[in-house]
Amino acid sequence: MQKILITGHSGFVGSWLSLYLSSKKYKIYGVSLKNHHNNHIFYKANVNKICNNHIVDISNYNKLENVFKKVKPDYVIHLAAQPLVINSYLDPINTFKTNIIGTLNVLELANLYSSGKLINFTSDKVYKKNEKKSLKENDYLGGYDPYSLSKSCSDLIGQCLNVNKLKNNSRLKITTLRCGNLIGGGDWCENRIIPDYFRSYINKKTLIIRNPKSIRPWQHVINSINIIKQIMSLEHKNVYDTFNIGPNNSKISVNKILNKLNNFNNNLVKIKIKKLSSYQETKNLKLNNLKSKKIFKTKSKSINFDLKLTNDWYVNSFNKKNMYDFTLKQIEDYI
């Protein structure tokens, strides 16, 4: 049984991935900060019970080293990050510390104590601002807010330490994934549009949104975890590269996302626009996914399908105590 070490396993993507890989008979070891939201998928789908959990800050080298020494993983999947743009403005030092120093720690320890195979999960926001085109993997990097800049650094660090670049100094074989905006059930992170919508839904409060016309490359989280599983299964040098992971159609605005969700729920959520001018964010973000599609097999789903799946998860989770079987069925049906 292969041992997989996932940093950030208690987060949204980490929980979906841990559940999926565990169902495929991988042994999951997780490194994360403590998750404090009882309705999060980490608890609702019993992810906390199927993983070997280590509550460790990845910026703490010594504590992280203890975990790597003990596990000696066959594969490392690096998801842990400070993932929010607004939080990065409020606390840039912690954002840089986690996303840059934390990444350096993970990569160094993976080089010392693992097989060297690693997936570095960065972001679609690593690119230098260019709203006129669908961004390709070889376009310039350089996010301008603290979150985006820190993830650009994480991305470049991974590319630099890849065995293809430093053959004499590294055993690391790194795949870098730049994923579009991920949706799906069980995310309760602050200042994200889907969790914010369902907080308003259950609390019967008006939803305040910042940028209704912003366009993002929305996709269900199952698409990304499916590709991660494929990367782990492929023994070919072509996978140790950089890939955009996103939908074919990226022209969906925040406003359209919310209207579609509200249509599922009989327009129960009232929406109000309030501009927060102090926080700058990219208005239009589109990814070119042709490179990844040449290597990975994905199921082409519509945004309506992805949103319906997301809505079903949340609505069912309000009444069901255990979402383990429900979540696995969504994954298997999707893939």
C-alpha cells in the first residue's frame, strides 16, 4: 500500500483528495493546521477518521521533519497554503511565511525523506495580470497581491528544484498544477463565493458580494483530484511539468454563478453588491487548458452540472450527519 503525504489535508481540496485516494486503497498521512468548522467536509465526510492526522504548521521545519522521517512517503502532495486574497492583505507576513517558507520546507524534506515525487498545487492567480487572453503555462508569472505573489514564488521554487532543472542536486520530480476556481460541497472558508452563499442560505441573511462581474475559470474539485490521481498513476517524465487545470469555457461571472445557485433554491438568498475598493483583484481570469488535456483524461461537464452537484452536497449536509457515502458517490459518478 502506497503512503501518500498530503499537506493541507484538512482543507477543502485536501479533504476531497484524501477521501478519494483512501477509497483507492492508498494510505493517507496528513499535515495541516486544525480545522475548526464542524460542518466542513473534513468532519462531515469522516475524513478526519480515515487519515493519519498531524497538526503541524508547515513553516515549522523541525516539527515537519519529524513527520517526514516517520512516514517516508511514496508521494507528497503539497496543498497547504494561506489561500485567501483578502487575508493576504490583512496579514501579508503570515501569507509569505506559509506559502514561501512552508513550500521550501516541504520540498526540502520531500527530497530528503520521500521518493522525490511531488505535486505542487499552486494557483491560477500566479500569472502576471493579463485580462485579454486565456493564460498559458509559459506566460509571465507575477501576482500583485500578497497571496498571488506568494503563490507565484511557490510555483517558481518548485520549477527550480525539479530534477529536470537541477539534476545533480535534487531527486525531486515535481508536477506543478495551476487550478482554476474550485467549487464543491463542504467548503466553509471565509470570503469565498460558494461558502458565503450557503452561509447566507442557512442563516437567512443577505449575501454581500464584491465583484459580481468578475470572470473566473470555475470547475468542480473532483476534476482536479481526478487529475492528481492520474499523475500518481503515470510513470512518465512528461507529467513532471507545469499544467493549467481549468474548464473549457471560462466566461462565467460571479453574478451568473449566484443566479444559477439561486435558481436551484427558489431564490431564497437575497444578494447585495458592495464595492470594497481597498482590495484589488483581477476582474477577468481565463486559463488555457490545452496542454493538460493532451495528457490527462477529464470528463467534460457543464457549469450547471458542477453547480448542481455542489448545491446537492450542501443541502443534503444540513440534514445528514454523515456525508461519507454521499461524497464518494458524487466522485465515482463524476469520474
